[in-house]
Amino acid sequence: MKLLVIIPAYNERGSILSTVQDVRENCPEADCLVINDCSKDDTLKLLQEAGVPYLDLPVNLGIGGAVQSGYLYGVQHGYDIAVQFDGDGQHRAECIPSLIQPLTDDKTDMAVGSRFLDNSDRDGFKSSAIRRVGIRVLSFLILAVTGKRIKDATSGFRAVNRKLMEYYAENYAQDFPEPEAIVLALNNGYRVEEVPARMNERGSGESSIQALMTVYYMIKVSLAILVAGVHTPRKRRKGKKA
């Protein structure tokens, strides 16, 4: 099995090398690929000096474009599973084996690392109360348009199999993609499940959703979920006979 860990990075000089080291130490069977999303700091220089494999995007594409670039790379280089892993030190590489297990067992096409299952965050970073409320709203909207409840809809810690990697290489949200990507997967017949995951507080850098629960963010993402739900009505699971 070929495993790729995609690490999107924008101005992550303070944590990118320790993040890569975490993956290498705790998931040595994986190949790391950092997607440098036109960082303004010396993230690229650090990657070059350390010999870390990377893609250097010529323009800033945002988290969606960066992750999609990683999926395209994974497809072109024959990977079986791709893991999305933040470059800010928030995710824990020790959780990757349990995240990908449902994929290797063919129980799902996407596994989302969730902070809200089985007290997953009891020894990790606990999101604020207002963020939890916002995430619940997004979870409800996803349930409304897909029929599936996903508790941690904004989690960027997720793994996909080859089939979904190929789909995302061609179709991926470009703004705040995590919730919309779930809708696209579910309504195109792919299986999505959550796996308990522990997370840390962001170490450094700039969040792609700095004001996660602002009115602007909630309106924009809510509309994106609803539009995605309308444009991709629910289909049967891939490979299942009609």
C-alpha cells in the first residue's frame, strides 16, 4: 500500500519542519508532500534546506487548491491512500494508523478525524464553545442535504482512498473546502465515516479560517453546503448495483 501525507502550508515556518518530523517518526511508511501555497515567509527555504519533498505553487490557491494539488499528485504517482494533514502542528501523526484503518478494511472511502467522538479531545486541544456551536450548525446542514451526520465537519484531518482521490483531483471546493468536500463525497455515492482523533492547539502560522465562526464564514459555508447539496443529489454508493 502506498500512503501519501499531503501537508498544505501557508506561512508555516514555525512548525512545518516539526510537522514533517512528526509524520516521519510516527508514520514512517508514509511519504510526505508539502504543498507550499505561495508562502510569504521562508517556509519554502526551510523545505529546500531540509530536503523535504514539496510542490511550490506559483500563486496562492487557498487551502482547497493546495489540497487538490496534493490529490492530483497522489493520483499521478500511484498512491492508494492520501491523508490530509495540517502544517501547523495541530494534527497528531500517531493518529494516522487508526484514521486509515477503515480505508484499508474497505469500510469507507473517506475517514474524518473527529474531535467529538468518544471523548477524543479529553487530552488534546478543545475548541471554543462558539466554534462548537458553529460546527453543530454545519453538521445539521450536511445532515439535511446528505442524510448523514458528521460531527466534526470542519476537521482538516482526513484520509481518502484511491477512488475518492481520483474524484477530488477533478472536483474540489476551493474556498473553505472541508464541509463542502464531505457533501460532494456523500452525494456522489462515496462512503464517509468519522474516526476519533486527538488534536493539538495550532502552533504557529496563519489559519486558513482565522475567524471560523464569523457571520461571513457561516453564511458563506452554509450556502456552499446547500448549493453543493442541490447540484449533487444523493446517489447510490459507488460500485453498488441499482
